[in-house]
Amino acid sequence: MGGDHAPEEIVAGAVLASAEIDADVVLTGDESRIRPMLHGNAARTIDVCHAPDTVPMEQQASQALRSADRTSLGVAVSLLKQGDVDAVVSAGNSGAFLAIALVKLRTIEGVARPAIATVWPALNGPTVLLDSGANVDCRPEWLVQFGIMGSAYAHEVLGIESPRVAVISIGEERTKGNQQALEAARLLDSAPVNFIGNVEGKDLFHNVADVVVTDGFVGNVVLKAGEGIASDLAKVVRETLLGGSPLTKLGTLMLAPELRRLRRRFDYETYGAAPLLGLRGNCLVTHGRSSRNAIKRAIEAAVQEVRHDVVGKIAGLLTPPYGAAQAE
């Protein structure tokens, strides 16, 4: 029931996923609104778990927690906690999702804070950016855990053999950066990851590293800036090509298939969803304005996370001194 186009696009995406992906789909929300949207085979294969209330996008996480047991988001997380589902995907209030999941599921033993891991469509392959907004203030040792969790995700889900992990800073030199970045780099040097040092903001678009760690404040600013640049650039290109001479328009028509492929390559919908890594359960956040195709891909991402046991892999890696000892 969450998202800019809910429940119509969410249900439509679930129908696509049910038909194309080997997974059982469950929708939580107002059954009287959801059931009429399910037709044919989807009406038989998709389960609906009724939840009378919805978490508004603007609601504070503390308020969402108080009414969680009645909301579609809270009911979904409860199903995960009880073992009735293997993963939860939400296009709704991400702050409320994180808060509800943190209270109901708790973190993996040894994890100080969960992190939002966003897959960034760089030029030479995907880059995992975390934290993308869950923790605006971080300790250096938390960034080490983010690096370990992001590395596990990149290896298991994205299929990267030895993910390169880096800290985002104001220069490539190891002496550059604030105290948090400098200390995180020092700790990552001895962590069980392929640490390559610092990267700058410009490197995010070139896949210089497969996993880039930072605090949630910087990560969210970088993410939103990247989304804005990509959107505005696409708009400028479209207006320039379609507003040009007849010859330009003819050339645009001939290039249309390649332009569509280029757009898909850098579209956030390509990767579907951002996992909340560090929780005792598979929780994935997708964009509030997600279309049905983005929802389908988010469910695909959830299936991959379950099949590769990302939660189990992270739990196995975060043993002291990278787990409980540093989480205190």
C-alpha cells in the first residue's frame, strides 16, 4: 500500500513477478482494494494478507511503530519474523520500514547498525553504495561493518568474485579525508575484504570500486544528486533531439533502440531495490515512484538475496573483532 502509485502499480508488479519468477508472492494491505485487481491466474497464485491501515509517506518512524501491527508494512515484517515469508519488499516510507524491521527483527549478532545498500549503475559495472541513508552519523567501525556487508552482497547477489571495497573521501591519497574516513580506512586495511583505499565522488560513475562505504548523510546526498543529474540529463537530451531539425529527428528515430538501451542501463529500476543489510531477515526498499517493472525487479532482487543466503553470509563474516566487539 506504500509508494506514489500504490496499490495499482504495486499489485501490477506483483502480478508480473508471479508470472515470471519462481516465487510465491504475498501482498499485505487493504484486501477490499487489492482483490479486485487480481484476475485469472494471479487471483489463484497471489495471496493477500489483510492489513487495515497504511503508513503515510510523511509519518515519523516513532508514530509508525506505535501502529505497526495494523499497517501493511508492519504486518509484512511480522510475516517475515514468523517465517511465513522469506523476504519483504516495500516502496513505502523507508524510515518507518527500517524502524519497524529493526524493532521486530533486530540486527544480526555483532552488527551495530543496519545499512541501506544502493546498487549504483556505473559505466563499467554496478557499484554498491552504503550507507545510503539509514544512519546519518556513524562511527568508523560501523563503516567497516558496512564494507563487510556490502562485499558479501556484491559477491553473492551481483556475482563479483572479489569485490573491491573503498571509502569515499575528498581525495585518493590515504591522508585525505575527515577523521571518520581516515580511521575507517585504517580499520578496513585489516578487515576480511579486498580494500583498495579511497575513492572520490567522480569515481562512482566509473566502477573504480565495487563497494563504496560512507555514512548515511553523505551517501544519501550522493544518491539524490546522482538521481537528479541522470534525470535532468535525460530530459536535456530528449528535448535537444526532439526539438532539433528534421534531420536531427530522423537520426533520433534511427538511434531510438540504442537510446532506450542506454536509458535502461542507468535507470534505478534496472536493479529494483536496495537491501537493508544487517537485519535478521531479508528486507528491501524500492523507490517510492516505482513502476510495475521496478516492483517486479525488486521482487527478483529479493529472491536472489534469499537464494544466496546473504543474511547467513553476513552473520558468518561478522565475528569478532569485526562484529560484537566493535558494536559495543
